[in-house]
Amino acid sequence: MQTQPTASHFINGAYVEDTEGTPIDVIYPATGAVIGRVHSATPAIIDHALNSARTAQAAWAAMTGTERGRILRRAADIMRERNHDLSVLETFDTGKPYQETSVADATSGADALEYFGGMAATLTGEHIQLGEDWVYTRREPLGVCVGIGAWNYPTQIASWKGAPALACGNTMVFKPSETTPLCALKVAEILHEAGAPAGVYNVVQGLGDVGAALVSDSRVDKVSLTGSVPTGRKVYAAAASEMKHVTMELGGKSPLIIFDDADLENAVSGAIMGNFYSSGQVCSNGTRVFVQSGIKEAFLARLAERLGKAVIGDPQDPETSFGPMVSESQMEIVQGYIAKGQDEGARLVTGGARLDRDGFYLEPTVFADVTDGMTIAREEIFGPVMAVLDFEDEAEVLARANDTEFGLAAGVFTRDLVRAHRVVAGFEAGTCFINSYNDAPVEAPFGGVKASGVGRENSKAAIEHYSQVKSVYVRMGDVEAPF
């Protein structure tokens, strides 16, 4: 596959290059080889993208919701038709196994385009009768939206942000992570091919300075970020200074509680999905696994056995089920956390080492006998490292589960559904799971509380974050005035 893109940016319906921008090498995580190069956006590129989005927005908003929706649904069809090629590209971009990208990345992007394409025609206001007078409301777009993506799900995030924005009549300038710059270009290309007018969806590459320039620009009305909490705080502050609308989908250190009566096999599956999918690089991961003492050793034994069956290898091989970290720097960060876990007295059950091969591979790693104060139990690692903590009773574990600045996700495994719903009601988290983990259908709101974010992505809830309501009071009689 050709991994060198036609040009670094996609603006106003065409690929655009400006080699004056800082070069950014595209590294294949499975080998460490350079497979492409893009250039960070210069001020001229940023101006071109924002002006194109601003110019295109009025005409796009003037189209009917049905017309906009038809384009989004057509883009979803194209994305599904090209799922194989898009999945191969996603694997080159991120290092995630094709076994995963072929079912979870472009497919979920297509789901978002289809869902919000179907919703576009339903975005209406309401009528409020007040005696003879009445009020009607209009749901209107915000204007130009900036999306800033993370490197773990480049196709999905570009679609999750673009689909509701475009459905509501906004235009978008999307900046992917500099670590994974390839996939968002294909999303823009497909949307334009499907009929989105030039300037409706634009992609610019860049480092942090490009993101900062986009967020602070007066032509921008809305900012949506997926990223770390420290980055989120900076972006939120910059957007707030200009009174921009924001959606912040940030990090987490989510709890997964497994009670004695849980189905052991399902609980182990949930813990694997919540820790080792995408090599552990998922913001909602349940990396604090609280296991009730009665099944702790059985859980650890079965978990180690299952992890031993992971197929670690070439991520383009459909048989491979566990791939490399996204970059050398991220791998080194995770290695540092593994060392801290050992230094602070956690018991290494399995894994912990870098594989002796090209690329950025770490073994799936499990620590047991972890206590709440250990670094690996407090800080987001964003890698294949699970911390298993003991607990005795429900009240105790719920208090410990909530004792964190984060609040993105949480899960519980138990056969007692009354207890399951009670525990979920007590979680301080925005996205929760019962006898499952990390399901993220487009029909359901996704997002966090506390430091894990502001607003929601997906579902009808996303419409509220990409549109605004205008109230119109209509008086049917004479106006009374005091003088």
C-alpha cells in the first residue's frame, strides 16, 4: 500500500502542500521504519483552512438536513466499501493489528457518518403556545468547528467529531495527532467524494503550536479535543478565553470491579478488553481491576493463561491479536511505569518486558497486590499494564473506585443485577458497563466527568454540543408599554 499521502493537508476540497512547514516523519510502529512524511501547517495553511471553512459554512448550513444527511450516508457507504484498504492504512498509522482495525476503526467511523446522516433531517425546533402569543425555536449551527484528534483511533475520532458537526450545518478543520497523520486525510477525501462541498471538512497537520493557533483563532466557534488531561486543561482555558463552545474527551484511570459471584470467563474477557485491546492505548480502559478476594487467585491464573495465547507479531497478519505501542516514546513511558510498579512492591504476575524484535512491542503486563497509593494505580499509563487490587465488600470498593480525579468510565461484573445497577449508580463516571467493558456504539453517549472531560460524543447528546437554540417570541396582539 502507498503510505505516503498525496500531500500533507486537505483543504477546500483538494490536497495541499507547503514544504515550509516542519517535516513530520510517519513511523510504522511494527518496524520503526519511516513510511511517509508530512509537513506541519504554516500560518498560510492555517489561514487557508479556516477561511475555506468559514466561506463554505453558510451555504452548507442553508442546505436541508436531508441533503446534508444524504452526503454523510453516502460517505458511510464509501467507507464501508473501502474498509480493507482503510484498515490496512490504520494499521500502518497506529500499529494496531489488522484483526482489530478491520472491525473497529473505519467501521465505527462509518457508523457515525450513517447515524448522524440519518439524524440530520430530524433536527428541528419546537412550538410553545402562550395564550394567543407563541414562541418557536430554531436549532442553528455554531459555525466553524475545530477538531483535535488523538493517535489511538485516528479514523474513528475524525468521524466522531466530523459527523455531528456536519449534520448540524457546521464546517470543520480537523488536526490529527502528529503521530498518526494519515487516516484523517482519507476521511476528508471520502466526504468530498460523497458530495460535501469544498471547505466543509478540512484536515491540517501539525504539532502543538498548530493546535494552539487553531483553538485561539477568532474564526473558530467550537473546539472538540480528544487527548490527555494536561492538554485538555490548556485547550479548555484557551477556548474559554474566547467564549468558544467546547467538548473535551480526556483521559481516565477507570475502575473495573469483579465480584466473587461473577462469571469468571466473562470477567477475564472484560478485563482483557479493558486493558489490552489496542495494546492498552484506550482512554476508557479499566486499568484498576478490583477483584474480590474469593476469586482473586483463580482470576489471575485464568488471566495469565489467556494472555499466553495472545498472538504477537506482524500487525498486518490477520492472525495477530496484539501489536506494538504507537511510538518509541510512548513505549518508554510505559516501561517507566512498569519499573515503578516493581519498585513500589507490586507483584509482577506476567509480562513486563520489551520483546526482542523490531518495533515498539511490550508484553501484556499484569501486576497483582497493587495498593491504592501506588503510582500504577493513580496515573494513566496508556499502555498494556493492568493493576489488580484486592477488595472485600461493596461499600469499600465503591469508595476506592471513586477516589480519583478521573471519571471517564467504570465497569462491574456480577451475577447479582440488583447489585450491578446499585454499583453503577454509585460510580462517579460518565460511561459505565455491566458484565461487559469498552463497548462504544454510536447510539450511546460517550464521555466523562470530573477531570475526564466536558460534554458528550455520539448519540443525540452530541447534537447539543454542535448546535445552539434560538428562541423567537411572536406577539399576536398590541404591545403595551408604560409610556
